[in-house]
Amino acid sequence: MGIGIIKTATSRRASPGQAVLYELEVVNTGAIELTGIVVSDPLLGVKKPRWPACNRTSA
């Protein structure tokens, strides 16, 4: 079984506060028919980016 997912922003630029729309393309890359596939995006509806904590104090 193989699934390829491509997530692309519909715009290359966005002003602060402007919504960015994404397109998801799901491709069956395997040799058998797939059914019942569900794709979810954990960032769907996120209003603020979630950046990992950084403890670095120097470069």
C-alpha cells in the first residue's frame, strides 16, 4: 500500500492576519485499489503557528 500526499498553499504570500488556503492532493502510489482512506490535517483551523521551544542562547 502506498499513499502520497502533497500539501500546497494556494498563494505564495500572505499579509499578517490573512488566511492562507491549502490544497491537499492524495495519490494512490501502490498497485492495489484503496478504499476507506481518511486524511486529516492536525494544523486545520490553527490561528497561530506553534513553534517548538528553543533553549539556544547563542549561535
